[in-house]
Amino acid sequence: MIFHTPALYSLYMAGSSLMALRPVDLAIIALYFVLVLGLGLYLRKFANTGEEFFMAGREMTAWIAGLSFISANLGSLEMMGYAAATYQYGILIGHAYWLAAIPAILFLSLVMLPFYYICKTHSVPGYLQLRYGEGARSVSAVSFAVMTILMSGINMYSMAIIMKVILGWNIHFSIWVSSLTVGIYVMAGGLLSAIFNEVLQFMLIWAGCLVIPIAGLIETGGWSGMVHRISQNFPGQDFTHMWRTMGSAANNPMGVHWTGMVFGWGIAISFGYWTTDFLVVQRVMAAKDLRSAQMGTLIGGFFKMLVPLIVIVPGLLALAVLPFKLVPESMVNVAGAHTYNEALPLMLARYCGPGLLGLGVTALIAGFMSGMAGNVSAFATVWTYDIYKPLIRKTANDAHYLSMGRWCTLLGVIVSIGTAYLVMNFSSIIVYAQALFVFFIVPMFGTVVLGMMWKRTTPAAGFWGLLTGILFSCSLWLWVKFDPSALRYVAFSPHAKDMAENVYRAMWTLIVNVVVTVVVTLFTTPKPEKELAGLVYGLTPVPSMGDLPIFKRPVVWAAALGVAFVILNIIFW
Amino acid sequence: MSLKGMLSIWFFVGCLLTIYGLLILIAGIQDYSSQQTAGYVLPGLHLQVWWGVGLFIMGCVYVVRFRPRRTK
């Protein structure tokens, strides 16, 4: 989930590379490529049916499902973007990992997963088809497919730019080598390959990036030392409190009131993303049973809560220890200037000697590549099962759909490369991609959750609520684009920043989506209850876990996660 | 579908961490023994050595724990 994508064109215009790699660093990077290719080719023999290729046979353990669930979200673009945003806005960005993740993850695990898992759907659009019919499925499948391929291309382009800036690598080399590597291993092993590489990426990211907070907090003399140095470098500004400055939009650097943060980011956007974005949900749907799926989600939640250590803390350390101030992207042409987006690479270069630097760079590359792999494998599943099979060729055998899955993986990679080149020439596409995300994902959440929780919701209401939500979100965005003063209505402040505008637009979109769905429901006919078995609360027998030992019950671990979330917010109030 | 006979992902993770740990440890020892000025801060912490040892040990644990077992 990205709200602070680096202004990549400005990075492209930057000067010479930040880092110089030694042979040991290059060996570490090369070894990663050899392993992922070898892994993909090895897993080829375990992906011989549609279920194996698209859903990894639904045999993943809780740990693997959980780590790949969180890795699918933890991309390098997000890491670098949020470290940059931390340099600008301070610890407020930590809400991306706590408020905007944990409540939604808990809701997914305890409330929504039983319905996704029990109905054995292949995808979120697949659930919409079972619940509401083809109309809702088609709208969500097409929008998801477009968004996924666009994000895959943006991922590739972002990686190429960042490798050029920090290492001086040729952009075309980075795009083609990484894309073809991803293409080969996902074509070979499908979701299994993507999941295995995400687990690998997870380990590499922690191994590579944990050096920064450890070394940095040693250098500053601990957390209080870091806070003291920040206040010396930036007197009068508060970078280290998460809630204290949210009483008024004017009091915090992000320009957002707590209502926007809670209802916009914390509910509308985060619930929309974590519960309906098929890229992440697919990973836990591949678990071997419902308990593993729920536990995997919660395992992911615990690790998500720890991610600020390697993303937010480096951004804060950059405020404390860098001998120069980073500048906005608009000032990138000033001689010797480094932009906010270079915060994470600068901290890597600051603390990492030969070997460790290679590991850190490999972690970033792994993050980008697994982001692309995740998007491409999700695209292949949605295209094959939610567009090709229902709309183009309904009656074919499993081998045919498997073959389609492999070929459209290749197609997805080629289209992603094309998108990467398109973005290279039209960098504003990245801004539009972020807006697209909110257009589609927020109404999807309202439609799915109403479908799951209220058996009265009708098929017509599901379709019209979804479509109206998407169109309303587009309209609000266009209104602000053509008349910036509209921000005072949309975001309650004419000075609201982009991030604040996104969160308030998400909030209004969810409200409209829910209202339209409810109103249309009252005037249309619902499906008979026998057609809703396994899809709706009250008509779905959820297996009891009361006979399990207490430490194996998902609800117990969910409570622990919830308590930890509350404690962290109090500590960093 | 059966994943029987498939090597655990943790075995591959272990192999990678073991090799990485060794490479980083060797690089750290070379850096320590060379007299050149380090191009990074806190060279006295010898982070490469500690990190290399840690990754190597962790890698070995995963390799041993998740190694392919002979089926009876």
C-alpha cells in the first residue's frame, strides 16, 4: 500500500551513484539471482494442476502463509517511500504499520477469512461472483487486473531508477534482467514460486536492513539520544509523537486531523486493502486449513507491527545524524543535494561496509522483484479464473487453464515491462496509480463486507454499490484536480496535503458505497438463502476451535496482537 | 496435490544465509586487517564480523533442522 511513492523522475535526474559495490557485494547479489531461478525451476515439478499453480495446492503452513502475506505487502518501494515520508512527517508515518494495518488484519483473520476459505473461491472477484453474480465479479476482476499490471510495471521502473541512483546501473539492464528472472520463476512454479521467494525476501529484508537501527541507535546513544539530536537539528518541530499533534490539521506536518487518520486511513483504506486486495489475501487463502490461514494472517500482523524498526527508525535516524538536510524532489538539481527519497539508501551507505552493503542492496532488489512476482501471479489467477474462464472459454479442462496461467504470466511480465517504459516517459502515471488504488479498493471492501455480514444484500445492490463507489471516488479526485479549493469540502482544510486528501476521499467513498448498497438492497430481491450457504454470516458453519489447546486458538493470538497494538500507540503517543 | 518430497523453503533459506554469513564474515575480517580508512561510520563495532557470524550460525541451524531426511 503506497502513499508516498518516490518522485522517481527526480531521482533519475540526480547525480552520480551513492554507493560503490565491491566484489563481495556483487557476489551476494549474483547468488540471490542464481537461487531464485534455481528455486523456480525446482518447484516446476510441483505445479502441475491449476490448483497447484494458482493456489500452491492450498497446502501452505501458517508460518509460510503468514510470512508471504506480509512480504507481498512489504515491498522495497514502500520501504523507501515510507522512510522518505518519515524524514518529512516524522513518526506519524508509523500509522501506516499500526493503525492502518493491525485492526484490518484482525478483522480479516477473525471475520472474513472463514468466508473466503470455506467457499473455496480462487480469488476475491471469485467470491463476488458467488455472492452477487457475474456483474460484480467482472467489474472487480477487470479493475484489479489493470491495477495489478500497472503496479507491477511501476515496481520494475522504480527498482531500475533506484539501482541507477544508488549503484549507477543501466536502467534497461535492471528492468530486463529482473523482469525476465521473475517471469521465469513464476511461469515455472506459479504461486508456489512467488510464495517461496517472498519468504526469502522477508528474511533478506530483515537481515539486510536491521543493521541500520542497531548501528544508528548505538551512534545516537539510544532512542532518547536520537530524539534529542532531532530536536537540535529541527527546533520547534515534533517528529516523534503519533497522536499528540492530531487534534488539528494545522498542528502536524501531514496536515491531517485524527478523524481523517482513523476513519480514512485506519478504516476505509486499510480495511479495503488488507481484506480485499487479492495480492495479499491470495497468500493466506493458499494455507492448508482455516486455522493455518487465520494464524498465518496473525503471524503477518505481528511482523507488520515490527516493520517500523527497519523503515520508520531509519527515517528518524536520518533526521538525527545526517550532516546535511535532505530536500524535496523539486530541488534535486541543486548541486550536492540529496532528496527525501534517498533517506534509506543513505543510511545503508552510512553504516554498511563491504558484504553488508551487498546484503542491503540484495534485500532491496528482492523486495522489488517479489513485488513484481506477487502482482504477476495475482494477475494470472484473476485473468484465468475471473475473466478468461467465465467470459471467454467456459468449458476447457484443467490442463488448458494451467497452460493459460503460464502464458498469461509471461504476458503479464511483458506488459509490465511495457508499463515500466511508459512510466519512464510519463512519470505522472505513478501519481494516477495511487489514486486508482483508492478508486477500486475502498468500494470493493464495502461491497465484500456487506455481502459477508448481511444476507439481505442483493446482487443488484452489490453491482451498483461497487460501480457507484468507483465512479464517486473518481469524481471526487477530478473535482479536486480541477478545483483545488474543493479540498476544504473533501478534506476539511484548503491546505490538506495529498496524503490527507487520499484518506478523506477514501472515507467519503466508503460512505457512499455503503449507502447506495443498502438503498438498492431495500428495493431489489435477494438471493434465496440456500444459494448463500458458505458465503454469509449466519448461513456459514464455521468450524469450532474450542477443542484446541488455548495457545493454538487464533482468537487468543488475535487478542495478544490487539493488546500489543494498543500498548505501542500509548508508548509513542 | 502432494508436496511430499519437496525440500522445505527453510532449507534454501538456511543455505543462503550460511553462504552469505561466510562471505560477510570474510569481508569483515579483511576490512579489519586492512589499514585503509573505512568508508562508513562506526568501523570499531566490526558489524560485518558479528553479522557474518550470526547469519552463518542461523543458516547452519536452518540447514540442519530442515535438511532432507531419508524416508524409511
